[in-house]
Amino acid sequence: MYFIYSLLMGLAALLLTPYWVVKGLRHGKYFANLKERLGLSFPALAKLPADGAGAIWIHAVSVGEVLSGVTLARQLKAAYRDRPLIVSTTTITGQTLARERLPFADAIVYFPLDWSFCVRCAFEAVRPSLVIVLETEIWPNFLREAGRRKVPVLFVSGRISDRSFARYQKYFGVFGFFLRPLLKDALSHATAFLMQSEKDAERIRELGAPADRVVVSGNLKYDSELPSPTPLASWFEGEIKRSGRSPVIVAGSVVAAEEPLALIAFGTLQGEYRNALLVLAPRKPEQFAAAAEFIEESHRRFIRRSALPIPSPAQANMGTSGNTANSSIPNDVTVFLLDSIGELASLYRLADGAFVGGSLVPSGGHNILEPAAFGKVPVFGPSMENFAEIASRFVSAGAAIQVESPEDVGVAWIELFRNPQRMKGMSDKARNLVESSRGATSRVLDRIAIHLNGAGR
């Protein structure tokens, strides 16, 4: 089974090579981290001692998983200071954010490609005593290698979205004779599956996870720490007070082709609130240029965050200072393009209204808990498959608003601003719902302690 799986992986890589080459040349992707992905070189691990206690390896695919794992990672580092904390990501944006939000980690690397030789090299380099996979990335060769080495693997805050589960069901209908036994064997090498909800637990069991290893422990995202004010947020707060700009709308994690829809929503609001200011935050760096073009086509004046002499959080941590004396938001600017990674959450604190992207196009939606934790009412579109349980819970509690179109987003903001009492009630419900749902991290830490206490390497 694994041999056939590896062959199929190789064939897929061969077919995708032209795409990777084009993307690599155009956006600087893939080439820089290829050695790490192949398991050939991990420069960040070179400084770690060759002996001592085995590492704790946390894998976070991309931005969402990194953000959800910050609190857990910080508490693990505090509790097990003698063990190196290694964090891996799959995406470049996840890597960038991990370096910024997890400076206490001993090393941040890229996750290996799921071929046996890549995985073996990665295990030799990291030397883990425990692997924590945030959410649910299933890599058969990786799991089998962990089983061979008797390294516990915990899936933490696991979830299987409606879209992912439907995709598995579709593949089972065609390749079930091969895929079902492969997944069952691969999942048998994991030690525990700590899932977000009963639905997620049932789904991972249906994929082949041993039933006695599956428990519901909650969602780490509820335990995410509120970010400290960034240099950008401090400057931005001063600017909106100086210029009297209101309301301030933050459209976060906007995906490709959704930027024009966010601008339409903002245009609806501008019909009644001429002094409004939009913070438009694309999800990925490769969208930044396209987002700027969309804004220009809408005949709005805008400024880019990257044009400001304000240090990023990472630069500020290194003592870099900027000169903001001559930086301001001109009165005729209506859009602030946040073409950076890692600064969105701190701007939600300053928002009067929030839109959560990936929801007006069929992309599955993004995390609504960041604005909700600040007491901002999340407004989002119909596509929230990736966060279906959270979205349903907040809407049912009157703590969020789900709409069908970009015009409806603008109308939702207008109705909230017209009725401050309703807005405050929904804001309080959003914040309280986040606070009352915390606790997954402590449950996960208890389970981790079982496997680490008394462990050797």
C-alpha cells in the first residue's frame, strides 16, 4: 500500500513540477525551502545540542494553525524547558507568522514531503519525543515512520470540515479498495485524536482512526491569546483619532477574487457613512498586487502598509524603530491596504465593523474568533464550511451575522451602526462566547504530560 502511495505521490509531483517552477520563478516560492522539504538540510536545527532530551515537534500547516497553537506552544515551552521545541509549517505565510509569533521556539522549519526518505531524514534531524499535529493533516509515510520509531503522535484540535469529508467520501467511492486500508493503517500509528467536536470525532473514526483513541477536547482557537498592540496598530489608532475617521471597517483574510466583493460591501456602507475607512487585508502575499489593482479600478485612493516607515512586529522585537512623524492617512484616502502578514489581529481591536473573508466566495471561510475576542461582531458570507460549527454557534447565539451577498454585508454594518444598543449586545455576546469556551489547551496539556513525563529521548 505505502509503495503504491509513494509512487502516486511521485507521479503527482512530476505532473505539478511545471506549476511549481512557474510559481517559484514568479513569486519566489518552493525553491528556498526545497532542501528542508526533502529532509536534506535543516540549518535552524544545527545550533541545537546533539544530546539531551528529545524534542517536542509541533506541526502547524499555515496561518490559522499557527495562530491557534501559540498558547499551547508557549505553555509547552514553559513546562518542558529541557526539551527543544520545534515548529514546522507547510506554507511560506505560515513560516513567516511562526517566526514572528513563536520567537521562543528553538527552531522553525518546513514540514518534509511525505516520501519515506524525506520523512526519515526529518525524524533524524529533529529527534522528537512527541509530535503534535494541529488540526488534521494525515500523511501516511510520516505516521508510519513515527510508529516505527515509537514516537507518540497526537492530533490536537482536530477537525474534518464538510468539504474535506465530502472529498474523502468521493475518493472512497472510486478508490476505497486502496484508500480505506491505507488510511486505517496510517491512522493506527497515531497515539490519540483530540478532536474539536463530536462530529469531528465521528468523522475521524469513519476514516479509520481506532475508536478508543478518539476523544473530544475542544478547539484551541478559543484559547488564542489577544495580540499585543503592534507599532502599526499604535500608529493607526493615533491617525484615526487625529483625523476623526469613522466607522473603521476591517475586512480580514480576504481571499483571491474576493477583494472586489469587499469593496462593494464597503461602497454600500459609504452611501451613508462618507467618512468611513476600510482596512483591506488579503489572506496571502501573492494577492497584494492584485488587491491594489482592484482598489485602483474602483477609483478609490488608498495607501499600502508596506509604504509606511513603521517596523513590523518582528523588527520591533529586534529593536528596529521607524519614523512616523511624516506618516499620515490623507483625508481623501478611503482604503488602507494591509499588505503584510501578522498584523491583522491587532487591527481588529480598532475596528467598528468586521468582515471575515473567504466567505463570499466558495472558499470555506476563515476564523471569526479573532474579531469576536475583541468584542467585534463578525459579519461573514455563506461559505463557512471550514468553520461551520463555530459559525452556526455564534449566529444562533446572536453574536455574529451571516449574509448572502456583499451588498448584504454593507447593510449589516449600517444596521449595527444605526442601533448602538443592539451592536453592544451582540458585541458582548461575541466576547463572552469566546471566554466561556476556553479550556481546550489545559485538556491537551494534561494528555501531553502522560506521554512526556518519564520519556527519555
